[in-house]
Amino acid sequence: MKLINCLSGGKTSSYIAANYKADYNVFSLVRTDDKKCLFPDAKIRQIVSDKLGIEFIGTLEDDMIIYTMLDLEQYVGNKIDWVTGKTFENVLNSAGTLPDPLRRFCTTQMKLVPMFKWWQRNINKPAKFNLGFRANEKRRAKRTLEKTNKNGLLEMKAIVGKRKTQNKWGIIEWQKPVFPLIKDNIFKDTIVEFWKNKPVRFAWMNNCVGCFHKHPLLIKKMHNKFPNKIEWFASKEKIKHEKDVWYKSKNLSFNDIIKWDNQTELFDDDFNECDSGYCGL
């Protein structure tokens, strides 16, 4: 089987790219069409557009993630394949509602589907995927393995042909999840120490800045850091109905959170980072 390092732009999956040789390194980027979230460096925007094969305007992750992946490619000395799917706007328009912990279609459409389509173009037979679950995350690994079929492979529903004028759908085996950091007993402190004084810049926290898995207090902090991006998330609430907010279970809107007073400074370790290369889901 071919081996793929699945990258998120965080320190953990980047550690895998630096220390575990694979046939491919693949990074999936979340994009937005909103020019209020325009990536500020026009030259870098063009580089990213060339890598993706589609115009890059901006991302709803920390902009630093772009520099992370460019730095990482130089540091490891191996090509990183960049992939992307629909913009976040198109994902929401197609769904007609906002995602939530029970319907995480944002992850499916913007992370898994682009990775799957890349796999179809480049490999198209079952392959091993190195996922960045650390030694203390055995439960996460177990949950992932519970989703595999009898052959130990994850499946994807996809178009497999045509039936007259309609698409023919089928179930495709594609991914064998592998957890090298668990196997080698690698914890976060080892990873943090490894990246000290290395020429790779990292975001304060990777994944979408307005992800509903973040604590509301962290969303307030993110608004202080990335007001344009958190306001993008706020603008997508209550379009269909009043209860269509990112924190459905709490009936709490981002506009409510934005109005909160600033809290005591939060330390980075107060919240978990989605750093596995798999959006942490």
C-alpha cells in the first residue's frame, strides 16, 4: 500500500511530515470567497492558487497556516500536495443550514472529500494514511478504527459511473488509518520541543477560527485576533431561522459572544488544538 501523511498545518501532523517518510504529503485547505477575509500578500495568494489549481482568495483558518505549509515543504525537502474542495460559502448554501457536532458536513466537504478526490486521481486503490493522533489520544484512534470495515478500511460513498442520465453511486474502500505517534509513544511535549528553533512558523491554533468545537470564551478571544473572520461566521447565523446558530445546543449566537466583555487572558493549553491532519474529528 502507498503511504500518505495527512497534514493539517499544526505541529503534530507537521512532526509526522518531518519524521515519517511517506509516498505523499497532502494538505487540505479551507477556502472562502469573501474578500473581507482576503489573504493580504498578493504574491503568496498566487503561489497558493497555483498549488490548488483554483483561485485562492482567503481561508477561514489562521492565515499563518499558509506560511506553515510553505515553510514545512522547504524544511522537509519533499513536495506537499495542496487540495481544496468547495468554499465554505458553497458548502453552507448547498446544505441550507449550519453544521453542528452531529452533522459535521463542513469537515466532510472541505477536508475529506478533497482528500478522497486527490486519492482517486493519484492512487485509486486502498492506501495507508498517517494520522497525527498522539500517544495520549488512543480513544480517538479507537473511534476512528471502529468506523472501518471488515478489511480495516474506511469507506466513502462516491460516484462510480453513470446509469443512463443519472450518476451511479457506490461504496469505495480507500483509507487504512495508521497512528505512528501512538505506536512510538510520542506525546505533545516531544513535539513542542522538536519544533523549537526550527524554521517553520505555526499558527497560534490551527483549524477554522470559528469552529463550533471551540469553547465560546475562545471564540471571543478569536474575535480579538481575527475580527473579520469571526464576523464572517456571525453573518451566517439566523439566515433560515432564529435558532440556526453555531452553538445550537446552547442557543448562543456569535453576535452574542462578540458583545461579551474581554475575559482574563487564556493560555494556549486551556483548549485542545485540532492538530491531527484530520480536523480532529
